[in-house]
Amino acid sequence: MTAGKDAIFTLGDSAKEYKSSSNTLDSLVDGVSIKLTSTTEANKPLIISIDTDTTETQNQVQAFLDAYNSLRETVAGMTATGSGSDSRGAFAGDASISALTSELSNMLRGTFGEQNMSKFGISADKDGKLKIDSKVLEEQLKNDPQTVAQFFNGNDGLIKSMDKSLDKYLSSSSGLLKGRQETARSPEDGTSTTKPKK
């Protein structure tokens, strides 16, 4: 039986030699695990290409777009005027609720982190529904992931700005929508949100 030997190798253009008792290197390059399987010939270095896996981030962006499209569709149904065979929404004619859609649309046309959605392949169709060019987003994630993160998740990014905007409509304690729902229920349960006159 032959005793095991430490792995000896160099990294990059440096002539500095590294030694490891393990063939798996987890701390040499941040976020990268390298497994040594064989020796290389002198003056024939092994070239390692590291690619960024963008799948998870793309899925998160798509989930955000799906949530936005769903919210927009819900608000449209709630404020529908009931023309033709379509049913009338519970908040038809309520300008305050209808303003939510306009506010969101204006926000999505804005800039966050000095960028707008089109840079990341996101656009809206004629009905205001968001869609994505996955190839454009993937390219941006590979070339400049920090800018993508800043646009969506920065302190002044899209998601935090949207949360602030939606809070006045959707807050469970004081949101405009909650107030409208309570007003709509009052005639049915015999209560009134208006104080009686003395």
C-alpha cells in the first residue's frame, strides 16, 4: 500500500505553490469547490471556467412578475363596470381603488438604481401584463448581477418601493381596500361606519 501524498499545485500566473492534504479545495476560490482528480503535465496548465448559475434568480423574477400580473387582474375584476355580459365588480366606479393600477404602472415605468425594467428584458403588453425576455435577463445576470440585485432589492429598489406604495391599499389594519370592504359589508350586517348624529 502506498502512503497518500499532499496535493501540490499553483494557481493563476503566480509561481507560488499551494499544498493540500485533501483533493477537494473549498477555500481557494470564494464560492467554488475544486476537486483534484489527476496530475497535469509540466507547462500544460489546466484551465477552469466558472459560470454563474442564474436559474434561481430568473425564477424569482418570474415569480414577481406573476404576482404583479395576478394583482393587476384581481384589481381589474374588482373595478369592472359590468358592461355587456361581464359581471360588475364590487368596487366598480371607485376611483381610489382604480388608482392602484395606474400607480403600479407608473412605478414600473420608473427608474431604480438608475435603471429601468427594459434593461433586464421586462416589458408590458398592450393590456399592461408584464412579460420577460429570459435571454436578456440571463445575460444581465451573468455580466452585471449586482446591478440586477440593486434594481429589484436595493434600499430604493423596485420591490421596497412597491411595498410602500401597496401598503396604503392592502394593509390589513388601515389599508384603503380594508376600509372599502368594511363599508361594502355594512348594509348586510346591519352596522354602519358612519357615526350617528346627536
